[in-house]
Amino acid sequence: MLKSSTLLPLIGCILSSAVSATEESRPNILFILVDDLGYADLGCQGSKEIRTPHIDGLAASGLRFTDAYVTAPQCGPSRAGIMTGVHQARFGYADNEKNHGLPDPKILPLMPEYLKQAGYRTGLVGKWHIGQGTEAMLSKKARDEYRKIRKVTAFSQERVEAAKPWKRGFDEGLFFVGGGGHYFPFRAKRTDGSSANYFTFNGSDRNPKPFERDTVAFKTDFLTDAAIDFIKSKDKKPWFLYLSYTAPHTPLQAKQKDIAANTHIKDPARRIYAGMMTCLDGNIGRILKQLDQQGLRKNTLVVFLSDNGGPTSKNTSRNDPFSGVKGDVYEGGIRVPMIASWPGTLAKGKVISEPVISLDLLPTFTAVAGRQAKHPHLEGKNLMPWLTGKAECPGGELFWSWRENFNAVRIGTLKEIRNGKPVKAVDGTAIPAHNFVDLVTNPRELAGEQTLKDEDKKQRLSTALDAWLSSVKVDADKLTPISKSPPLR
């Protein structure tokens, strides 16, 4: 279990010497994050409705993880955990609305800062939605509207600065600050005429410029175009691209041809969702084709992940066979599809059943970049020795904390859930807010006779979770300093 300790000094000390990769062999890293995807909504995950041949092909070329998790059942905190490699509860990121943004880079670096120091060209395309940095990029009118919706007043200047992606290790980017937004017509300009919520930055120009073309391509296509432009750069450095799609997050919008490709689905809303997935899948195919055309495929690690479980009542996604949805720490809210492909390095067509969590990505990415990230609060593990057959599965305990009363722990196959509210299984069976289960015999986390009965095992789970929550509270006091500057007005 992670112990609290003194913070390390400045970012210059966060990477140790090379661990596995030479300068010549360092791979490119393409990290594809999708939004609100249901666990069961890929062909390779067993869907008979949603057709995803390109994503299925990606899985066939590498590893598919059956027990992959994110740190929160919601977009913002999940992404904050991914980018820092530290559980976001440790720096006060409770949920989308109630959070303290990101810590200063001297306190806690982000994934692109580690990789930039390792010599990588770094890019961001798509949804950011982390921290309070959005405030500084909106017009006063839009800012007031944002605060009213989010029920907040003012943010500290330090936290605003710390959440600006162009100041946190990204060399270039085209990104938007919100959580969702329309797909088609994709309008980069706000309808109220205020500042755009899409921004670009590049190279030495560190001040982002609004992207305000009135209408461009369908959003998923547009983001892929930007990603391909990044990949096609003639820069000789290895690169890291964080490609953050909004699909299949609401609103349910798809191109007519993609809807027409899914007439086998009778539910009209589900058919639109399937059309969004058809578009997403085709665009991932475009990117993989670009890597092939440039001869980069064998030297590019591609990781595909969803930021949380599907919100089934919102976008018709399915998390079968699991109970719970986005917003729950039952499996349906936090267990997500994950694929890793690196031809010639990772095994082909292998299914991994051991549990992993999104916190593992940062130490894994820095390892393949030839460095080892060091920080006392990093909770993830470098997966490469295990995935390449050179070591045993790192294993360990997995923890979740979202809002104040949504907490969980998994040790081996055993899990305690403190969900804050009851949920229902796929078949409508009621499940209480608090439950103990063995996921091998009870993957749906049902109550009654299905619950874990061994009192010693239950006590072990509760003791571990209580101790972890206590350590989180201690660390939050260190990683969430009180601002000394006046708030941003």
C-alpha cells in the first residue's frame, strides 16, 4: 500500500536514467482515449450489434485487457488520474464540479512533462476537460455562465495556470475545454458570439489561439485529421500523441451514412449510437493506415481506453454483464475496454485477465521512452516487463474514491463496494449500495446468496480501504495547497 512521504524536488529530478530503450529504438506512443464507451460495445468485447472491425483488428494485433479499470466513474477525475499517474483524490479532485484542479508542476508533473523531458515531441488533440484552466480561456460572459452551471465562484490563479495544457508539457495541440458538445455541424465558435472554446497552440507560440471556423467536418473526423497532421510531421523525434475523442458521449449525433450502416438495430437511439461507433472505428482505421503508410506501425505503441463506463440511460451504451453505470464504483462504472498494440514487441491476439488500472499508463509510457518516472505518490506500475514475458504480473491492490461516499477496493478477485447509492443489475435485480463480492463467482456483484461470506476476507478488504482513504486525506493536504494569490475573477 502506498505510504505518504516527502515530495520530491523539481521536475528535473523526476526521471531516472534509461531503463530499457535506446535513443534509436524508443517507440512513438499513441494514446487514444474515448468517452463514455460501454464495456460491451466493441466487437472484440462480444457485441453482436456494434460493428468495430478496425478496433477489433487493433485488439487482434496486440493485447486486450478484460479487467482494465479507470480511477473514477466520471470524465474529469478519470482523466486527471491518467495524466498525473496519481489517484486524483490525493489532490482534491472529487468530481467534475467539485475539484481543486491540478497541482503545480513542481508538486506533481503530468504525463507529457515526463515524456517531453525524455526527448519526445508531445501533442494533444481533442477533449481536455481537466482542472480549472478552462476559466482563463473563456470570455467573461461565458465564464459567468460556466460558474453558474458548475456552482462555483472563483478559482486560484495557481490552479488555473496549472491546468493549461500548453503549460504542462504539450508542444502542440488542438483542444477544447468542455466535456461534450455537438458533433455535426461541428461549430468551433460559440453560438453566443463569445470566445471560442476550441484552441490551438504550436511550437514556440505558447499562447493558444481560438479556433473559430464556423463549420467544419463532423467532430470525430475533424479530430482525426488533426491527429494525422501531427503524425505526418517531419520532426525526427519520437512522439507522444494524446488523442482524446468525445465519441460516443452525448449528444447522440451521427452522419446519415453511418446510421444507415446500422439498420439491423431497431432502437433508433441505439442505432445512432452505433453510427457514432461506426465513425469512431473508421477514424481509428484511418490513423492505423497512416502509421502503416509511414512505416511507423512497428515502432508505435498504441493504447486504446475509455475514460469510464457507459451511461446506459444517456447514450444507450451497454456494460454487460456488469452492474452499474457511469457514476458508480460497481464494475459497470469503472471497468472499461482497453487494448495495447505494439507489433513485434507485444504478443499478438492475447487476452489478459489480470487487473490493470489507468494509473499504470504513465510509468509504462515513461519506461518505453527509456526512462523511469519517480515520484512518491505514483501508484501505477510499469507493465512492460510483465507484458513482454520478463516478469510476473505486478498485481497489487486497486482503490477507488469518487465524491465523498463512492469508494471501493479490489484485492485479487475480492472487492468491497461502498457506492453511495443502490444500483440494478442488467436484469433489473436490486443491489444495495454496500456489498462484498468475489468477482470470479459473482461478476455482476449481486447481493443475497451471491455476496462474499468469509468474514476474515471482508475485514481484510475494509481494513485496506479504510487505510488507503486515510492516506488519501493526508496527501490531499500536501498536494492541494491553499492559494496565496487572489482568485481569478
